[in-house]
Amino acid sequence: MNLFEPNNLSSAHPKFDDASQFFTLVDEVFSKYHSRLSDIRLVSKIRTPGVKNINLLVDTGTGRYVLKILNLIQFDDAKRQVSIAISLLGKGIPVPEVIINDDESYISEIDEKIFILFKYCDGDYFQGGAEQFLQSAEAFYNISFELTSLQEGGLGVYCCDDSILDSLGRLIAASHHPLEQKEYKLFQSNIDTIRSCLNEVQEHRSEIEVQRHVLHTDYHPQNILFVGANVSCVLDFEDCLPASTTVASGFAILELLR
């Protein structure tokens, strides 16, 4: 295909599958939002190829929402996602609005699961072409600039802490694990290498930090929504992590052009 020719990496519009089996759970979660949300009418699963996370589209009398379901061990990650989304939205970046619950919290916890509720953003996935590519590139620059500003302004306590290393350390020592059996066997078979890498990272942490910035490291067609020619929403802030600018921007270019 020619450069900037529309690609076929994603469908034109998000797809949804029936998820009525989650209705009782969603109803329990939404009970924490009684003062803000009305009755639930339909629950659907957002179909995203290759993504294991459960994201549900919930239609209610007051509008449409996306309910993100995470494991309790991902609490630090959820807190970071919420902080980034709220901060970027406050800077005028098109990201989903996080809904606060009746306990004045953005994260709800039920039965060792945690839940984040977002206002649904309508739009079509990135389809390619020069105009959409340029709009996507501008949005990536704006997000990167604001993330750097937020990092320098103190958001780094969530973005650049040792939560990933700490989580790995806890996983090494844990008697119970959140990974699937196949993944856990792979983890255990390489545990000495992982432990050695963790020690190496800790030893050279100061040199690593000066070369990294907080960036969106998973900027691909299904994380960018368009209304017409304009970016209406950028998704998936769990992957806003300290990274090399070259690596993050290179990944984005590869995903958007091929």
C-alpha cells in the first residue's frame, strides 16, 4: 500500500457484544452512583481484538458509560489512570471523563475487583489517510507535552514511581497469583532472570530516569476516535508510562502508517 493510504487495522466503528451476564454486577457497581445515574437499560461488552481487559458499555437513562473492570492488584495502576485522565481533561485534551461515585471516589471496589466509570466517547476508529494521520500526530504531541508538564508539576508520584517494580516484587513473593496458568509458568521459569533485571534497573535508576518521559506508549488505531476529520477522544491511559520518546513515537508511527 502507498504511504498515508487508509489501512485496514481496525473496523470503522467500535463493536459491541451482548454482556447481559454482567448485568447484576454492573447494577451493584452503579448502586455507588445513585445520586448521578439513573436506571440501567443495556450492558454490552466492547469488542477489542487482542485486549484482555473487560470494558463494558452501559446504556442508562442519563446517557452511555464505559465501565472498566480491573483486578485488585491493579489498584495503583487504576489510580494512575484516573489521575492522568482528570489532569489531561482539565488541560483541554480530548480524553474520557471519569465519573465520581457517591463516596467522592473515582475508583469503586467490590469482591477484589476495582471499577472505573467513564463517560462514553462516540466516534470512529482511526482509518488512515494523510488528514487523520496529521490529526493523530498533533494529538500525540499535545498529550506528550501535557504529560511532561504534569510530570514536572508533581504527577510523577503516580507516573514515575516504583509501582511496576513493586508489583513484580510482590508477585515473586506471592503464594497466590493473578496471572493465568500459562503466563505464571512462564514467569516462574524465568524468575531468576526477572529478579536480576529488577536489581539492575534499581541500581541504574537515576541514569534511566533522565532519559525517559511519561508518554502514551500504546498509541494505535483503536485508541484514537474520530468524529469527521477531528480527534474526538484518545483512549487507554493505563499505558501512559515513563518511556523513551524515540520508542513511544516510533511505535505510534509504525501502528498508524502500516
